[in-house]
Amino acid sequence: MVDQLRSWFRENHTLVIFLVAQAIALGAAAAAMLAYAVKLETRVYTMETRGAEYTVARMEEMKQRITVLEQNIKKNEASIERIVDVMTKGLSK
């Protein structure tokens, strides 16, 4: 029995090596996919936990910027009104 197995292995050693290499490649691919899935899940969890807080902070920052822009617009409108009044005073004479 052992002699038959050795004989078969000698005759088919290329096939055995190929099958072992293929099993190793499939294992490596499965490990890579598992590692990628874990990394992706970690990122999603991080975004879910930090995302809401981050979004609220950014929205507050945008509101502040909009408020500053609105104030600047009002100042510019008042300045333009003053300039127009000064320039048009001389036209009515």
C-alpha cells in the first residue's frame, strides 16, 4: 500500500504540487478578502460614530460663515446707498 502511494506520488508529483499551490493561493485570497472586509467595516463604524458629530460641527461653521457674509452684504448695501445718494444729490440741481 505504501509502495503504491509512493509510486503514485512519483508519477503525479506535478499534479500534487499544483494542487497544493492552488490551495495556498485560495487561502491567501480568502485571507486578503477577509482583511479587506474587516478594514472596510472598521471604516464604516468609524464614520458612523464620528460622522454625525463631524457633520454638526461643519454645519455650525458654515452657519457662522453665512452670518459673516450676510453682515458684509448689509454693510456693502449701506455703503452703496450712501454713494448713490451722494452722487445723485448733484444731479437734481
